[in-house]
Amino acid sequence: MPVKIAVLLSGSGTTLENVFSRVEQGEIDASVEIVIGTKKSAYGLVRAEKRSVPTEVIQPGDFENTDEFSRALTGVIDTYSVDLIVLAGFMFLYRIPESYAGKVMNIHPALIPAFCGKGYYGHHVHEAVLERGVKITGCTVHFVDNVYDNGPIILQKAVEVKDDDTTDSLAERVQAAEREAYPEAIRLFSEGRLSIEDGRVRILPETTS
């Protein structure tokens, strides 16, 4: 059975589009059941609607605190009986209930634990990478806990930092790595090959029938 996915986003939805594309190409055995945006203008909602995928808008500013916002998200997600929650450019903290522990993924545009945590997102990450002068950066797919960029690491892809890089040129190469890493992690989840043991993710061998 395809793994049922909820996608949470705040912006243009390029990550969502990549997931749709990989599903349509048969690279991931999955179905996007619901897309939730944090603002009405998020173009990712339009991408979902074009494929007749249900959408919801849940705006953090409509709630008094993160806990209330998170409960609202969970309430909607629960109605779709999903197996996996994918954060795709989701810019807010989601406090994960125990029922979804080990079932929420995110991707970060650096090699965690470097250049991560609150405030490190998008071009802010690449600016910090260039300012520090590191030679290797990349992206990290991880399970999400209730701390920014802190959950168990699923996989990472490295990207060379070139001497003449700008934030834009570096971002372009990191995003290319992200487009490969995130679908790969979702595929591994859909195949039941990710096991969290003592806070670390073990990728199980592929089974043969």
C-alpha cells in the first residue's frame, strides 16, 4: 500500500512539487493526502489544488501559542489517517504528539549539527557557511522532534563549497542535492527500512521477495 503523506509548507512548494513528480514517476510508492499551508498566499497550495489534493490553511497568528497552533495542525492531519508528515519549507515549530513520533521528516540545507537551529534557514544558512569558510556543506534529512533541527538524522548529501561561490550559486547546488535526498528518505520510509535505535537512524537492508 502507498504510504499516505501530509505535507506542511509555508511558501512556494518546490519541495512538494518534487514529491509529486517522484510519485508520478513511480520512484516513491506514496500518496499526498493533505497539504497544509501557514498562509493563504502560499503557492504550494495551488500546486496541490492543481492535482486535486485537499488543502487547508492554518495560520500561526490565529493562535495564542505554539501548542494551540500545533494542536490545530494535528487535528486536521488526524482526519486523513496519514503515515508520514513531510515538512516542506515549513517555517514554524510544530510540537509533535506522541502518536506521530518517528513519523515527521524535515530537510535542512546544511550538514547537521553544523549551521542549524532557530534562525538558520534558507539563505541565512548559506551566508553563514560562506562567512565561516567551510569547504563542505550539503543537506540533511532528519526525523523531527520538538527542537529545531535536532531529531535523528536519516541521511546526508555533501556539497563542495567553491572559492567563488555566492549564496545563490551555493544554494542552487544544495537544492539540487535536496531534490535527491528527500525523495530517497521518503522512499526508505515507505519501504519500512528506517529504524530509530538509541536516537540514531539505522537504514535496514532491502528485502528480496
